[in-house]
Amino acid sequence: MDRQERAQASSVATQSLAAGGAWIVDAATGAARLSAGARRLVGAEAGEPVPDLIACLPLDEASQAEARAAIAAAAAGGADFDLTLHCIEGGEPAALRLSGGAVPDEDGTTRRLAGVICDADEEARLAEEVAARVAHLRSILETAQDGMVVIDAVGVVQSFSRAAERMFGYTAAEAMGRNVKMLMGEADRARHDGHLARYAATRERHIIGVGRIVTGMRKDGSQFPLHLSIGETDVDGRRLFTGFMHDLTEERRSENRTQQLQTELAHISRLSALGEMGSALAHELNQPLAAIGNYITGSRRLLADIPGTGRAVAALEKAAEQVLRAGNIIRRLRDFVSRRASERRVESLAKLVEEASALGLVGVREKRVALQYKLDPEHDAIFVDRIQIEQVLVNLLRNGIDAMETATRRELVISSRLASKGVLEIAVSDSGAGLAPQAMARLFEPFYTTKAAGLGVGLSISRGIVEAHGGDMSAENNADGGATFRFTLPLRSQA
Amino acid sequence: MRGLVYIVDDDDAVRDSLDLLLSAAGYETHTFESADAFLAAPPKAAGGCLLSDIRMPGMSGLELMVALQERGASCPVVLITGHGDVPMAVEAMKRGAHDFIEKPFDDERLVAAVCSALARGAGPREAATVDPEAAERLATLSRRERQVMEGLVGGRSNKEIARDYGISPRTVEVYRANVMTKMRAESLAELVQTALRAGVTAN
């Protein structure tokens, strides 16, 4: 009898009692004492004496004789009995089950017999019900995605579900009877016996009812992360532990992918920010450098015709050389940071928007932003550098989300339409506070920001990217609140 | 005085220092802080040349040149470009600019450009006619050198040219050096000028 069958049997016994009751009969007189359930069955009021148990039962003659014989035999030292007895035709119930045996006294003589009596039909019906419930439970466990493994107090596998078979690569037959340690990674494997012994001794719960992420080992030796939660039960005085296991491989994989994308984006953003800063710095520094150079060379020319200024002229010439040197350093810096070549291909705008949304919405799901796409399916193929345009979209999405921080309505709309022949216009619209006039004027300037922690290069970079693609970018406030950023890109025909 | 130079630059220090440098070099100078300011007070005297930054807020140096041409008040234009503005400068050359100078520049190069612009005078640059001497230099280029030169004149970077023809950027550098030598060009601006004079119509 395996664990499940035993549980089923004990459950059936309980059901028998529910459908009947217990009896005790005096071997000498035949007088019976009945439990409440048994009294209900025989139709005896509480306290009403039952001088003859068998006579009270609505049995046909043959069954009555069979019952009396069995009781007499038991009273005379015979075996226990378990009979299914037929009732009188048309009676209710149709059959009874009578089981019991002698209860010997300390001196060895039999003065009493005891047993159980129940409605056989009702019992069968209840047993069927229990069997159906067990089957239902079993089917749930078999089809569940999470694996289930039952072990006993020393770690021997008692039950191994279908999902566990899929998860670990062992069949139930292979796993049953072996120690559960074979399913664990090295670290847990060495400690598991200790855990069980400690729990048996102290009853201190560490993992039971809490759950944790552990490493599982498949039959082929490969390891994988899984979430394990454990419950404990007592069945017939045996302590059993049931482990529910959820394979985390897939979740880890998608988590890794998201992390990787975030890292990639952060890296590109930094590079672009660096490139943009390099360009901006190059421009900003070149202006004063050019002026310094002009002043120096102009002064040298002024001094050149004046006698006795030879040393000053020589010094100015050296200064002019140093200006050129500084200019070249800036040029190299700029070349260095803008090294990444733009790679343009025909791309699907819908795909770019989807990827950019996934990246842009990372970590903001709890802000409950409603994102809506209104893309023109007729014009989807654009000729662009995917990463750069995704960066533009992520920038605009992030700005939009930031702008709606305190708004009650949080809606982002990404739309596209044909602006003119071969040119697609993409718009990102938010429902935030809109742009202040002074911000509107300086939006695209490098290092201009309205955010506390902003660097002020996002929009500047975005516009730079769009312009490098031959498009342009603009911003406006919406009539019904919020702001819309628009930019244009070449459609595929320009490839 | 060696000639009249109109200086248009939005950066005060750059404008003032150009003023000093060209004055010291013997030129008469007039300064303007924007293209609009220059157009609002056009020069009364004939002659002279325009020295303008190419990148300015509002009207750019290129747009200013085009506006002057449309008014029929063309004078030779020398444009000052930042690093990386080469494509725009090449475009300016094709539309009739006399020369462009990349920042940072040394004073000799600037003075030479201004001097040459003034020497040409107000007449239109003979862009339509092919300069036989330039054409002769062009003819000495190998097929690959010619491709690289066309890329350069088209405002493309070494790296882009390398990709265009499936060769390494290092190889492009070698071809580029050969091109500069054969075309006797000291700078990209000179190369563009010579190429245009030789009848190359880069696009």
C-alpha cells in the first residue's frame, strides 16, 4: 500500500463511520449499546434499550442468519467478521455492512463484541466520492507546472510528480525510494541530512512555509535555479514533507536579457553623452582658442616691425604653436568619442518602437503609465541606425514619463504618419504639465536641463541623431495639456 | 591698406581677435555680429571680401552667402568652419564660396585665404570652366585614388570611404596622402578647390 492508498483507506474508514456507527454487544445477553450514528441507522431513539442488535436491523432472513452466525462464532473465539448484508426487499437502505469481532477481557473470556455498522450503499458512494477527489487532486498535481516531491522524515522520496519528472529528467519509478539529495546542487546535498535531523530534534522551521531559491540538479548533472517551498504533514503518524518546485530558468533568462539591454542602453547613452559632451566641449573650447590664437598672431604682427621686440615675438610664436597643439588635442578627443560609426539599415518602425518601449518602461510599471501606439502600418520601413533611433525614442519616452510624475492622467502616445514623400513623422505625446516657455526656447541646447539630476544632453543628442539621419526634431505643447515631440526620418526609398 | 574684409562672427572674442589679426596684417576691417546685421548694413564701397563663421545662430554663413548671391551683391566669401563641418563647407564651395578654413587655423593660412579672395575680386569664380592645370593633376590619380578623392570632396570621412569601397581605413589614409600630394593640396579646402577647378562634380 503506498502512501496515497493508505490515505485513501483511512479516509474510507472515516466515511464509513459517517454513514453509520459503532456497536458493542454483550456476548451473554445480546443487548447492544450503540453510538449515535448506529442508532440513526437502526432507528432507535437515544436511551432506548436495544435488546437484540440483529433483530433491530432491517435484514432479510438469510442475512439475519448469517449475521447471528458470525457474531456467535466470534463470541466463541472465532475470527473477526466483515459482512455485507441484504436488507428486506424495498427497504432503505438496500444493504448494510456489519463488521466487528470479540473484545476479550483481561481474563481471556469474551463477554463483549464490538464493531461498526454502516449503510453499504452510502459507504460505497462516499468511497467513490473520495476516490474521485483523490483522482482530481492527482490530476492537478500531474498537470501542474510546478514539480512536487514528497519525502519522508529521513529524505526518502515517496512521491514524484509528472512535472518533477520533466524538471529533473528522472522517472517517478527511478526517483521513488531514493534520497532526495540526488536532486540538489552540491552545497545543499551535503547539508540536507543535517537539516532533517535538526528539524526532527528542534522543530525549528527554517525553510518550511517560507520558501527559498535553491539550485536543482538534473539527472544529466546540469544545474538550474528553482524556487522551493515546503509543507509538512502527518499521515498515520508518519511525518512527510512535500516540496513544491518552480523552475526559474526561463525567468532568469528573461531577467538577464532585460538587464543586458539596460546595460547596453546605459553604455550607449554614456557613450553618446560623452560624444555629445566631446562635440559640445570641442566647439565651446575652440571658440576661445581661436580668439587666443588670433590675438597672439595679431600681436606678433604688430610687434614684428618694432625694433627690440625679437624675444617677445619669438615667445608669441611659441604661444601660437601651443594654441594649435591644444586645438589638435580637442580634435583628437572629439574623434575618439565619436568613433562609433553609424550603421543604417532598413528597419521596422513598429519593432523599434516596441523595443524602445520595453527599455523605456523598465522600472516604471508601478507608475501606471498607459502607453498607446498609433503607428501607420502602411509606412513602417525606415532607413536608420536602429540603436540610435531607439535611443531617441527611449529619451522621449523617459522624458514623457518624468513629465507625468505628478499628473493624475498618465498617457503616452507614440504615433507615426507620412509627413511628405519619403519622410515619416514620428510623434511622442504625453499628458504631463507641458513645457514652460523658457524651457521651450532652450530645450535642445546641450547641458540645458530642468531635471534635478539631469545632464541636459538627452534632447541635444536626440536632435543630433535625427539631424544626422536627415530629419529634424521639434516640440510643442498640446491643446489639452502635455507636450508632443516630433521628429522626421527617411523612409526606405532613400536607401 | 591691402583691402577690405567684412568679418561676420557671433562670438565676440573671435570677432574682435579676427579684427585685430587682419588689421595687424594690414587690412581694413568691418565687423558684424550676425548675418542679419551684415545684410541690414550692406557695404557701400565695391570690392572687399567676406569672412564669416559658417555656424551661427539664425542665418548661417552659407545662407548669408546665398542671400548675397541672390541680391546680386556677390563678393568672394571665405568661411570658417569647426571640425566636422566639412560636408557643409564642401557644399559651400560648390555653391561658390572662395575658400574655407578649418578651426583651429594658423594666421598664415587665414591671411593667404583672404589675400587670394581679394585678388579674385568681385567677379564670379570661374567654376564652369575647367582649369587645364588642375585637370592635369587630376589625371595623374589612379582609379582608387580618384574614388577616395571624390569621397573626400563629398564630405565623407576616411572610415566611411573605407566602407564604401570595402577597404581598410588605414589604406584610405595612404590613398588620401597620395591624393593630397598629386593634387598639390595642403588642406582639404585646397583639395576641394582644385578638384572643382578640374571639373569634378562631386555630389
